[in-house]
Amino acid sequence: MRRVTIFVLFIFVAMTWGTTWLAMRIAIETIPPVFATGMRFLFAAPFLIIIAWLRKKPLLFPRKQRLFQFVICIFYFAIPFSLMIYGETYVSSGLASIIFSNMPLAVLVASVFFLNERTSWLQIAGLIIAIFALVGILLEEIKTSTESRWQGVIALISAVIIHAIIYTQCKKRGCVVSVITFNALPCLLAGLILSAAGWFFEKPRICFFSTHSILATFYLGAFSGVFGILCYFLLQQKASAFQASLVFLIFPLIAVSLENYIYGYAISSQSMLFIIPLVIGIFLTLFSQRMSVTNNQRDDIQ
């Protein structure tokens, strides 16, 4: 039964993350990116707050970490998610998902710099292979597609780096709060800030918003932003960290396939070949982290 639960959660998370990138593309068809991100968070926040109330989870971080809670609001939610959806105004949703799948690599590098974590030769090998493969994909896609632009790539890579840094800072500061507490209030504040900023700077025309874009934004907030988070949290509880992290290898394939099916756009065959070493590099990094954790646990027992 436990294996079935893990499998179902894994599929839910992979499908949710895989469809998120296509939903962002649909959202920005008629809604400006910053305002769309603000709407996304405002759609998600009420559900998260209600869940926090039902489960009696606090909305505020512990007193000594409340300034850091505001940092999370800005640098984990507001800025990175705006960069993600901005990047998709220049980069295909499939390529955006491929870039974001390198999050485990960014976390590894950030952990070395901020947590002084040691790395194994297998982690370094995986990192090098994945970086070369990603560079090959980016060069190939930017060369062959008029839809891809460097500013979109830079925005997406910046979002990955910022997320990785905040993740390591959470570990460094010993920030241990429930997933609901971590998301609810920062999500609401980020939604208010981005909606105001988008309204002032982007000057959106609500009458031009299409039904598809509004529904896509609601999907990003209420479904991906709530259901996806809870499923991944449950997956981390039920499965090992290695098993949960394997979702980073699957969701880009879903995103690429959906974009090809709906829009008829596919990344080049050369880029598809580069995906093979990219997956191998990410897998080696994740697998070596699993081995490191296992060895540390064995040393602690001894």
C-alpha cells in the first residue's frame, strides 16, 4: 500500500509540475507577467490560509525568524516566480521546464558555498555533465528558434539560483516550519505586492484578459500552488529524498510533450539528444547525495 501511495503521489507531482509551465504560457497570452504572478498567489493564498486554520498551523514564523519570513516572501516567491513567467515570454515552456529541472544542481552548488558541504567525485561528475548538456541545449535552441531569447534564459537561470540560495539559507538558519506556514502568509504578501506593482507598471487591461488566461492563472494558484505543494510534501514524507527528487527528471518531459501536442512546437532533435546526458548528470548528482546521506547515517550508528 505504501508503494502505491508513493507512486500515485509521484505521478500527481510530476503531472502538476509538468503542466505548470504550459499554464504559465497560456496565462501570459493576455495577462502581463508580473500581474499574472500576483493573481496566481492571490488565488492560492486563501486556500493555504484556510488549510492553516483547519490544521491549526500558525501563519507567522517563530519570533526570531519573522524578518526572514519577509525575505522568503520577496526572494522565494515574488522575484523568482516573476522571473519564471517573464522568462516564458521569450522562451518556450518546454525549454523553461528543462532549465528549472537543474534545481538539484543549483542547490548542490549553493550548499557548497553557504553550508560548506563536501562533494563527492560523483556529484562533481554529474554537475559537469549536466552543465555541458544544458549549455548545448540552450545554444541549440537559441540558434534554431526565433522564440528563444537570452533574456528569457537569464531570467529563468536567475530564478533557479535565487531559489537555491534561499533553500540553503533556510537550512543554515534552522528554519523548521510546516509547509503551510512556509507558504501561506508569504504567498499572500507576494500576491499583494506583485499585483500592485503589475497594476502600476504594466497597466493591465482587464477587459482584454481571455478566459483561458484567467483559468490558467487560477490553475497555477489554486491547483499547482496548493495541491502540488501538498502532494510534494506528502511525497517527501512517504518516500526517500532520492525518490522524491526523481520528479525533476520527469516533469520536463511532460512539459515538452504537452507543448508539442497543444502548440505543435518541439525542441530540436539535437536538443533531445542533449537531454540524455542532462538526465544522466542530474541523476548522478541525486544518487550521490543519497549515497552520502546513507554513509553519514551508517557512521552515526557506528
